[in-house]
Amino acid sequence: DIAYNDTTSGANILVNGTSADVTGLEMQAFARVTDWLRLRASGMWLDSSYNSDVLSAGSVAVLHTDGKRLAGAPELVIAAGADIDFNSDLSLSVDVMHNGGYYFDAENLIGTGGADASSYTTLDVSLAYQPQNAPYAVRVFATNATDEKYFNSGLSASGILRSALAAPPALYGVSLSLRY
């Protein structure tokens, strides 16, 4: 099924979709290199496309989907991370993720780059201090530390109007946890 917004009626319309071809490969790997170092990696490659246009129930007679990538389907995603225990009290976690970009709609009108499916890469870092037998823990963190600009949702209405919601910017913070 394919959902879209009709600009004439303002209605959200769900139509029976077309068939699609999807081929892909996914992998995950985890390694405990030493007592103090753990590594992880994952990847996905996806080739997807709709096989024909779709007849619509709204003011637009046809959704032009033939040969377009499936909505929400990136071609490539690669992630890697590491956890490092400096001692029993202090640990560092680093995660990087590259997404090849994807479209939010079946007609491929709006994507992670706005009008296209631009790729993006994010970096998350966390440094935690948790003394053994202490009732507290402190963590300093950064999500999207490089302040990568991309969109994480979007809406296309009848192929005319387009809007996108920006992904959260870099976020830096400190958290304090107490156990009782």
C-alpha cells in the first residue's frame, strides 16, 4: 500500500501499491578484541524499485512510481562502533553511521536531502564515569556531534507541495544517574 496526501481534498489517501523488486544484503559483526575493547559493525545494501505507476483515488489520477526507489529504502547503510573501558570506572563509546539517503514518498519527490535522497553521516560519543559501589554515575555525551544537516521526515502532497522536517542538530549534554 502507498499513502499520500491529496492537495485538493486535504485527505490522506491509501492506495493499493504496485509490485516491486527488492534485492539486498545485510551483515553484522561483533568482536571482543581485548578485555577493554569491543567493536561492532553492520551494513546493509538494498536495490529496490516499484514496477509500475499506481492509479490513485484522489485528484491526481496516477502516482508516478514506475522505476522509483521504494519509500524509506536507502541504498546503503554502514555503521561502526567501539566501546573502550579505560578502567573499571571510566568508559568511552563511539558510534558512526553513514546512510546513503532515501525518499519519504513513493514518487521520490522529497528525501533526506530535501528534493533528493542525499546521504548523511552521524557521530555519537559518550564518556561515562561510574565508580564501583558508588550510588551515582556521570555521563558526558554528544549525539550528531558533527551537526550533520539532513531531513528525517517529509511529506509530498499530490506531487505539488513538499515539506520536510529537519533532523535534530548536534546535542551535547551531561547526565547524572543515582541508584538508591
